[in-house]
Amino acid sequence: MRIIITILSVALISLNLLSQNEQSQTEGSVSYVTSQSVYVKFESTEGIQVGDTIKLVKDGKLIPAMVVTNSSSISVVGTPIEGVILNTGDKVQAKVNLMPEVETAEPTEQVPAIVIDVTDSTKMKAKTEEELLNQERIRGRVRVASYSNYSNTGAPFNQRMRYTFTLNAEHINNSKTSVDTYISFIHSNQRWNEIQENVFNGLKIYNLAVTYDFNSTTRTIIGRKINQRMANAGAIDGLQFEKMFGKFTGGLILGSRPDYQNYGFNFDLLQYGAYLSHDLKGEHGLMQNTVSFLEQTNNGNTDRRFAYLQHSNALVKNIYFFASLEVDLYKKVNEVAQSTFDLTNMYFMLRYRPVRQLSLSASYSARNNIVYYETFKSFIDKLIETETLQGWRLQVNYRPLKFLSVGVNGGYRSRPSDPNPSRNLYGYVTYTRVPGIDASVTLSATLLETAYLTGNIYSIALNRDIIPGKLFGGFSYRMVDYKYINYEINIAQSIADLNLTWKLNKKFSFGANYEGTFEKPRTYNRLYANISYRF
């Protein structure tokens, strides 16, 4: 295994690619959207927890888009973050551990607190701090998945295959070199010609990187990787350098952006920048402040120049505050380049937990279109004229009993040109251990009102272990009723979902899911199956 990994790392270096992270990204797609809730399909939701943030993949960037409120084996439902518009089919990513945090069946994955080296029968020497820091850890996954869609509308049968490979090889052969990768290949039975025209229409490289740790405070990364300290920049193809000095962390990046059409490599889209971060650890948590600057170009011409400021604060007990500001420093009007200082986007979020059972949160966002003056110059005027989209969201979660939790959240979103603002209200009740069936049951309701429609969604979901530790199943049913304001059109749908996950052994698992949407006289069917192997 070490020989294989070493060969792979050399190949990656020759391709000038990058990374190292204990977590990886798993990709999903939006399957159903209301103004209150978003439903996302994944190959597996293992490692995704309630409260996690799902990010939208847009123009090579990861944009925080929704917060998970419930999940099954291959899908999650969540509340959208104000200011982010999600549509059916949009690609999203969630950050997950490649392996569970605690794996009692595989104790060899855990890092021992003390490691010793037996040199002979009478002499034992503790490993140095550097040896412990550079201890090899290799984890990965290979997965094959099938998505099938068919209906009674006369539309042709469609099947999409997806192959994914993830690898996190830390400190290969106990060295200072690590390899991190997440690659997928997708093709369908109807659009193979698109892949023949350009392999990147099917091949998606989300992460492919080599990291070299000079010491515990200095590292360099070569390849494709999203820098978490300036994630708003999206994936970076090239070189990253980071240095810690005391409570400060500084970094430089030099490379290119992924192609905005197919996420392939495009070295005409060069970018470079720097960031500085300060971490302060308190009794109750961490405060982090980051400021970054980035210049993005297209064929040598400035495409966008901006600064990003981020603040996260958990120093006060039971309170968490997050804020981010994005400021554009360049604009080009009538072919005249100018320096500017325009606040493009801002987001504020406050969460308060007065007692363990109760959580309160509020957020505000104001977003404008991000303008790339060279890439989108053919319709730049339309982008510039777009008005600011503002949104508020309030959320309350309460657990009055050990197995009972309830929650409600409401949102308000508006743009000056909209005939009416959008409002939504969502509430749920979950009981995680129903007597007699030992299952988790969730009842929820969504009420929404937009400038164009009103609607109600009612749902019930049941999940349980069928064979503890081996077979998990779930079922959900949703009733959807939409009414379009400007048209005498009502849409009534019934949506049923059935899923099973079977853990064949410690390394192999199999999952299957059926979702049917029944809308008289039409019926839409979706089948999903996957098998995965972990090492």
C-alpha cells in the first residue's frame, strides 16, 4: 500500500496539484426547493450532521447556502441561508470526515496517545514530537453510484453513473509529505458525446493536492485546494504557502481559477493574493479574524479585485457570532478601469444557547451580484444594475424532553423591484425513540409566500435501525400544494421516499433509494443505488 501511495504522490506532484486536510468534500445536487426548505441528494449522508452548512458550487467557488435540519441515508433537508438562491439541479458540497470520528471496529485508525519504538529486547525509546507529528495515516473511499429517472410523460429513460475516489494520505511513510484528493467522474446514457468533446464535462477534480510540512508552523501546498481561511476565493490551482507566528497566520497564493464552465483547468484565469489571520483562544472558545486580498485575472486583464474580512467569535459562553464582508476594489465602466471601495456582500449571524436544551439564532444578509469584468463583459451592464437582495432569518430549537425536539424558523427576503417580499415559516417536531417501533419520527410543516406563488408543504419522516449496526431504513411522505398568484394554476403533489443502507462489513456498504413524485396525471420516479469501499 505504501508503494502505491508513494507512486501516486509523485504523479500528483508532476501534475502540479495540491492539499492536505482531515476532512473532505462530498458532492450532492438539489432535488427539490421551496423558499423555506431545500432538499439535497447525496451518495451518502454519512458524516453530515444536523446544523452543518451545505455550500453551493458556483463559478468555481463554495458559497454557504443552507443549514441541515434533518437527514436520511442519502438526502438532507435544510433551511436556505438568506441571500442565496438555490435551484433544482444545483451542485452543492458538504464537508465530511472521510472516516467516522470514532470507529471502534477499527482501532488501528486511532492515533495512540503514546507511541514507542522497540529497538531491542531490553531498550525502548519514546518517539520524538516530530515523529508523532509526522505519523502516517491513510484513509480513503471508492464509490460507484447510479441515478435513474423515468416517468409516464413520454420523456426518455435517463441513467447517470457517478464514480468517486477520495484519499487522505497524511505523512506518507512517516514523512513531511501528504496527499489529498477528491475526484468524481459522471456520465449519462444520453450525453456521452459531451464528454468526448471535453473530458472535464464529466471529470470533476474538487481537490487534488500535495502538502509539504516544513515544520509545525510552516507548510506549502501544490495543486488544487480550497483555502479555508479565504474560502470565498474558491478552489486555487497552483501554489499556496502558509506560516504561523505566534497567534498570527499569514499566507500567500499564486495560481489560477478553475474554468467557470466545466470546472476544468484554465491557466488563462490567473489569480494571486495574500491573507492574514489572528487567533485568540479564550476560556469558552476561539475568536478568529481574517483579512484577505485577491486579484483575479482573465488573459492578463483584471477580472476582479476584492478584499474579504471574516470574524468568528465564541469567547463569550453560550454565544457564537459570525460576520463576513466582501469589498470590491476595482471596477471598469465604459472601458475605463477605476479603483473603488464597494461593499458587495455581507452576512451576520448570532447564535445564543441560554441552556443546553434551547438554541436561538438570527441572521442577516445583503448580497449583490459578483461582477467579473472580463469574463462576463458581454452582459456586464445587466449584472451591475441588479439590486441588492436582503434577507433575515430567525430560528428557535428546543428539546424539552430527552427524545423530543421541536423547532421553528422564519425568513424574510426582499429586493426593491420585487412586487412583494418573500416570507416563509417552517416548524417541526421530532421524537427520536417512538415506543413500540424504536424509530425516529419527524412531523413538519412549511408555509410560504413569494411574489409569484403561495404554498404549503406537510411531511412525515420515519427512520430506524432494522438490524442494529447493519441495516438502516427510512421512509418519508410529503404533501405539496402550490398556487401561482398571477395564473389560475394549482399544483398538488405527493412525494414518497424510501431508503435503505446496508453495511456489508467494516469496509463495504450498499445503499438504495426510491423517490416518487405523483402529480396527476404525471408520475416521476427516481432510483438511486450505490456501493462503496473504504480503506
